[in-house]
Amino acid sequence: MRFFSAFCAAVLIYCCTTQSTAQIVPTAQTVAAVEPSIISDTITIVAVGDIMMGTIFPNREHLPPKEDCSPQLQPTSHILRSSDITFGNLEGVLIDSNATAKQCKTQNCYTFGMPTKFVHCLTDAGFNLLSLANNHLNDFGERGRNKTMETLKNAGIRFAGLALECPVDTFTINGIKYGFTAFAPNTGTMDLRDIAAAEEVVRQLAVQCQIVIVSFHGGAEGSKAQHVTRTTETYLGENRGNVYEFAHRMIDAGADILLGHGPHVTRAIELYKDRFIAYSMGNFCTYSRINVNGVNGLAPIFRIYTDSNGKFLKGEIISTYQEKHQPPRIDEEQRVLQIIRNLTQTDFPEMSSVISIDDNGVIRRVTSNK
């Protein structure tokens, strides 16, 4: 086991507020969109992939005009706010100075720091839960990590994924207690490659919480990395983990919803033991310095409905697209829907008897997958 294994045997550290079960207000509820037979005790979770609304490094030319992030999430905010929980991966930190930016030694090196004032765009759009576990967590060192946590706490956004400072969090919405944790194969994060230690974290959360949400940043990157290989994946010589084994074992340990990101493209979905897995949600809102050409610019918004214990009831795929320096917009052509359907059929042919995805993006259970 790696460096956080010993920590897992001790008391878990909770973050965001001094009270780990603090009540937070959901963005909205749209249970009317669910069939009447499953309205009672239905939980709604909206989830997207990478969010990086511009960076101050190497200079502020990589920020949106007038350093105003507001237009970036406006075209999709009506969907993002239609949930109890709205989740995304914060691909970078929130900081106002370049003083502690990392020193790059290779050409394949990017440094992502968003101004702290950009947090209002996240709250205005409805985000109340973020993963910080990714390869850009340390782009501005300890100062960047601390400033990000401080900014999110002050804004009322929950987060987790920092191995030492904030590995997990718990919170309560409308009487339902949630546990959240996030993993990545990077220094300072909860390590998804140390599956045994990760299982212990999830088991402890499952004992305390009705619904456990696990985020993971793993797998290879780029347009050629859309498939879930069910083996250990590498990128630029780095072990990026076996996301298939990780997801299944987290559910075996008590997780209810697995939300993946990292490849910068969309991947298949799966239902395992009636629990939902999104293997990668792609680039959702990435203003600059991230490639959004071709399939890299197509991403889903997932709307996931579960019962009060995390069992999957139904879901919805809402297709979006991005162009360089433009916000994500609803894609009337539904291109990412077709990608997800094709990838799911190819990578998980056994899902044909478990879930269906119709032409409108609605995901339904065909039968229970025990």
C-alpha cells in the first residue's frame, strides 16, 4: 500500500466545514421529470467532467475577455441547477498569483490556475460538489491547494481528494447523508492505484452514509483513449491505473456512484450491482490550453436518478459541445450520446441485457445486474 494506507486505519479527515455532516442546500429538484412510480425518495445527481475556465499562467491572456467567466456556464446552467447534487472535476486550482507556479521540465506540461473570483461562476451555475484529485492539484504547490480549499469553503462548495488535507467529506441534503471521496494517480491525491487502501476509505464512508459518491481521475488520455481496456493504462510512461478494476471494487466496498474523468474524452457507462459508473465525462468547460478539437470537444451532462440508498433508477445523457474559447453548448446533433452508446456496446456488450439508452439519451434498467 502507498503513503495513505496507514492513514486509512485512523480516523478519516473530513473537510469543508467544522461539522462533517453539515446541511447544505441543493440547487433545485426536478423529480417531476421521473416516472410517478419512482418519485418517492428519489435523489437527482448532475455530473460533468473537467472544468478549467482559463488560467493565469503563463500570463492572463489565457483568461476569458475582461476576465469574466460568467458566459462560460450560462448556456447549460438550467440543467446544472436541476439536481440535489451538481458535480464536476476542478481541473486546476483557484489562485490569484503566479508566484508559486511549478517549473516545467518537459514540453508536455501545462499549469492551470483560475482566479479565485471565478468561484462565483461555479456557485451561480449550481455546483455544490467538486473533485480536486487530478494531475493539476499541485500546479501552484501548497499555496495553490490551500487557497483553493479556502475559496471553495467560503463559497459553500464541498470537495475532497487531497490525501492529507481533505481525503473525504460527508454532508446532508434533505435528510440524506452523503459520503464523498476522490482518487487519482498523482502526488498529493488519494491514489487510485492503491485499491486496497481505497476500499478501506469507501467502507468507512459506507458505514456512516446512505449514499457514497466516488470520483476518479484515471486512464490514458486523448482521442485514442476512448475505450475502457479493463487493464492497467499508461500515459507518457505513467501508470494511470486500472479504472475498471477500481470502479468495481469500490462498489463492492460500498460505493454507489462512480464518476470518472481524466482521459479528456468521453468513455462508456456501466451498471454494476445496480450502481452507476461513468468511466470518463470528458472536457466539459475548458476555456483554453486544453484541446477541444473533434471528439475532445464533445461531452455529456449526466443526470442520474437513484433511490435513497444509491440504487440506480434511471439516467439521462444531455449532449454538449465546445469550440476553442467558447462555452459548452447543448448539441442538437447529440453526437456524444451516439459515442457513449457505441462505446458502451463495444466495451461492455453484457450491458445490452442490463441497460438501454434510447434516442433521447434516457438510460433505463432492463434488469437488475447482480
